[in-house]
Amino acid sequence: MATIGDKPSDWDKYVKNNPQSGTIDYIVENNKVDIPVYKNMSLKEVVMTVSAGQKLKITTNNFTQIGKSKYANVRIGSQSGLLRITTIRKPGMRGGADAEQRTLDFTVDQLRKLEEVANIGRGNS
């Protein structure tokens, strides 16, 4: 997983100092299900929930710190609220877990091919 909340510098790189951040369709990270979007900083009222693959816009260049967590002001369709930044995938990270799976599949295929090559001639004395 690669979210804009993984490292302290990620928010600055992908949102605050990115002139295109207002036009980017950010995406909810893989393996996220029913993550709450809060109405305000009290975190008492949930406006909606989001899940993996859902598109959203970040509406301000600054995050909101509440306790130890950081929240982005987001808009999803006509709804707005606060969403934890560790839920939002870095732009351009479309593959996420899918890319990891493709890499594993490729590696397994290559290992099987090497195994076949290594076994050529064995048992043919």
C-alpha cells in the first residue's frame, strides 16, 4: 500500500506543493472498506463511508490534525467531509496490491521456467 500519509513528506509532495492537486481524482487505497468520512473535527457525525477504488477530490492543501491522526478535507460526489489521509492512495499508484500480485505471479512463472530448464536431461542416462 502507498498512501499520501505513509511518510511526513508525502502530503507536501502529492498535495500541498502539487499545483495540480485540485484537479486530481485521488482514490481510496486497496483493502479499505467502509472507512468513515466525518462531517467536522468533532468526528462524531459520519457523512458517508468509502471503500477501495472510490474516487475523491482533496479540497484544501492543508490537512487537519486531530489527535495523532491527519485528515484531508475531501469531496466525494456532492458530499464533503474529513477523511484520514492514510486512506488515500498516492496519485499514479493505480496498481497497489494488484501490481504486487502481478509481480508475484511473474516471479513464480519465471521460477517454474528455470526449474524446467534445470531438469532437462535428468533421468536420461
